Amino acid sequence: MTGRQQQQPAGSGRSLTPLEIYSRLEKSNCGRCLLPGCLAFAAALVAGTRKPSDCPALSESERDELAQALRPRSSSPSHLQADFLDRLEEKIRAMDLAAVAPRIGATYANGLLTINSLGKDFHIDHLGRMTSQCHIIPWVRVPLLSYVTNPTHRLPTGNWISFRELEGGIDWQGLFRSRCETPLRELADDNPELLSDLVELFSGRTVQLFAADINLVLHPLPHFPVLISYQAPEEDLASNLTMLFDECCGSNLHIKSAFTLCSGLVRMFAQITRQHT
Ligand code: SF4
């Protein structure tokens, strides 16, 4: 590891910072880890969205040392997420992606599985690495890989159910309301054009299903349609927003990944709104 700093002893218990990790990397910014450069890779290691073996410039022993140095934080949420990603990638490596593609509404060509999320294409290779023309946000990666590796799969039925009615949804309902429905309702209250804008930005469509100001259908995954139904506040009536799911969603994504996907979506909508204002 030419010119790299002294390694932190394994098991020291102190979390590595992105700069400390960066000092151990080649710093060539070659991009083979599918990130813009070594600093971005170091930050991704800390966030738990990449692992040392994703940098081909590191030798096997350097990868092991780095992995060990990161290990003391194994009970942190980001490291738990990294462990989960490891398991998902392991599953991907054992899969025949070409055979899986038509079943999950994806396509396969040149060794890449392509999945459309909200009108944007994401590509996954046989090692579980993901690329896209748009910036890959960590919250997209877990649900996408989880979707591909999910053991069951159903086609959309056209019947809408609540999050609570999805398999395992009862346990997550409180968190879903506080992290997804409530902040999205508040966003829509403050930005009356938001939901209509989402139709165009994310290849959504409006439907006439319920008595509401807008019923918007989005596809964060090909066979994972979400219906957002919003009624604006009126005189002394408070606003109302409900997120509903096609019946198939419970078969196509584990409830935890469904929550990660929805809460990530709402955070992204909030970010878009902040940028616009
Ligand atoms: S593959 Fe390794 S050396 Fe190349 S940019 Fe990524 S972290 Fe840096």
C-alpha cells in the first residue's frame, strides 16, 4: 500500500473517518469501484454502501485489514446495512439474472440486469454492483437488490391496500406513518404543485379512483406500484394523504425494504422541493 498511512489496529473500537480511509486508498480516482473517486469510495465505506472488496486496486490483505478496521462499528446501523448488502450481493452472485429479468419486469442484456425505477434505468451486474445515469442514492440500492432477490413474485393486480395490510405491515405502520405519510402530507400542504410535478418528474400517472384532489400512481419498482391520494386542506378541514400499495407489493418486497424505499422516496421529494424553493 504505497505511501499509505499506518493502519489503525483492528478492534480499537474507534470509528474510521472517510479521510482516514481515503489515506489507505490508491487515490488514483480510477472509477473502477463505480464511484466518482477514492474519496467518494471512502465515504461510501463509512456509510456502509460499499465494501473494501469493491476497490480492485486494493490487495487481498489490504482489503482484509480495511474490513477488520471497519468491523468495530458492526452494531452501527450503517454497518448493519453493509452486512445486509453483503448478503444481498451474495444472493445476486448465485442467481441467473437473465432468467430472473422477465419475471420481475426487468430486462437483461450484455451481462446487465436493467430495472426501471421512477422512469430511470438502474443496471445491476452479476456481482450485485449497480450503475445508473442518475446519482445512486444509498436508499435505492438495498430495495433494488432486495427486489431482485425476493423469493416470491406476483404481477400487479390493480387492487390497492394500505401499508398495514402488507405482510408484516402492522409492525411498521407507526413508523411508516411518521416517516412517510405525515411528512409527505406536510410537503404537499406547503407545496401545492408538488404532486402534479412528480407525475412529470418520475413518469407517474394520475387516476380517478378515490374522491381526492389528486390520485397519483408511481412505480418505484416495476411491479411495485404506489398510489398517493391527497386531499388539500379546506376551511376547517385538515388535509389528508394516504399511500396505498398494489396487493402484489407484499409478495415482491420484504416489508423492511418497502419501508426503506418509501421513506427514501419521501426524503428525495423533500430534497427536490428544497432545491426548487
Ligand atoms: S476503484 Fe479504488 S482506486 Fe479506483 S477510484 Fe475506486 S477507490 Fe479509488
